[in-house]
Amino acid sequence: MAEILTPYDTGQRAEPALWQRSRAEVLQVMRHGEAEDIGNVDFDDDEGTTVATVHVSRDPDGGHTVHVIPHTDTIRLDLHTER
């Protein structure tokens, strides 16, 4: 039987990897690390290379900002705004 490949396996989608995988790890970073590291998600290609790091923060006016840190020169942003 042939192995069924996921979109992560084929490179169709970048695979998300949380920087902290548990509440305990988040608390550890809050106590001893950089607050900017909390909530970051790396998106890795099928070779394990990080393509981008993303996090969302709340704005003082109650809105939100999505932060995208590219790790490649060939990244594009497609904003979906339909509700």
C-alpha cells in the first residue's frame, strides 16, 4: 500500500511549529526569557527550513496586528479579507 503524503510532506504547505508547546513552556519564557518570543509560530518547508515566523498581537485600540518575519527572499503575502 502506498504511503499517503500530507500537504506538509509534498511541500504544498509550510508546517507550523510553536516556539513553546505547552503552558509551562510559556510561563518559563515569561519568567526568564524574552516576551517577544511568546506566541511565535515558525512555518517550515518540507526540507525543515523555516520560511517565516508569525505572531499576532493586540493593538492599544483593541484591534490586532499580524506580524510576519520572512526568512526567505521569495515570500509573498496574500491577505484574505472576506468575512
